[in-house]
Amino acid sequence: MHTNPWISVERELPPEEELVLVYTPPRGIHYDECVDFDWIFEGMWYNHNDFYEHYIIVGGPKLGPGPSEEAPYTHWMRIPELPTPKDVQ
């Protein structure tokens, strides 16, 4: 039986500073569904927070729709182990 490796952010967050895959569902006409990498640093999703701060510094809402302050991720999962050379043959 295959179990789903995606974990809801409402149920549990990854350990601080562990790079994980994050899932964002589609949001309106401006944002498609997305899978990306991120990690939590000092209680915040690091990549999302960096993106949000850049948006605010360069002009924010006057530029049009941008990221929300809260990360839009609904799920995360640990990065699976890479195949070994033996697995590839």
C-alpha cells in the first residue's frame, strides 16, 4: 500500500532549517499550482518571506497583485533520497 508523503501544514510543519518540497494550489487567475523548495527559518518560510519582502520593497500593491504575507503552501514533504548508482543501472 502506498501512503501519500504530502503533509498538511495545518497538521504539522517541518523541522526548522530542513529543506522540503512545498505545494501551493492554484489561486485565482494570477497564480498556477506550484511545487517548490523552501525551509522554515526562525519561524517563517524562508524563500516565501524573501519573495514577499522583495515585492514590498520594489513597490508592493501599486505594482499589482503580489504575494500575501502568509505563505500560500498547503502541504509539504521531505525530499526523497536520490537514487544510488546501483539503482540507476
